[in-house]
Amino acid sequence: MSWVIARGGTIVYKSDWTSARNIAAFLDRFEKGRRHRPTSGTVGPYVTEQVEYRDIDRPAFYRLLLRNGPRALTEFQRAEEIWRLRDEG
């Protein structure tokens, strides 16, 4: 999970999977939105949800996961097995 929390503790970004590039783009949009002064004189927040697609390169993902230690890889692979069994019903 990735989270961005604004001053005052408001969650302004939450993602199950993300990248540094996505977070940087969000922060840029968030700051521009906060500074924007519309002709109406008022700016208000709104919430969005979106689905994005990414390459699924399992071997590369596992190699990167190993940077967190062998237990991280083992636990993730066990979770994948649980998800697979759950999907099979």
C-alpha cells in the first residue's frame, strides 16, 4: 500500500500498487489543485477511483521483492497460493 497524507491527517492518495512516478504525478496535480484560483473564487476537493494497467513480469517482481529479504518473497508467494486457491473456489 502507498499512502499520501496531507497536513491535518487527511488521506489524499491511497493505492494497492503504485510507482514512484504515479505518486510524483499525483503530488504535482494535488499541489496545482490547491493553488488554483478559479473565477468562482472557490476550489473544492473531489474523490476519484481509477484502474491502471501495468506489465506483469513475475521474475523481475520477485527479484525486486528479494531486496526486502527472503521472507518477503516467501510470504508473497504464499499469499499468491492462497489467492489462487480462493479463486478456484
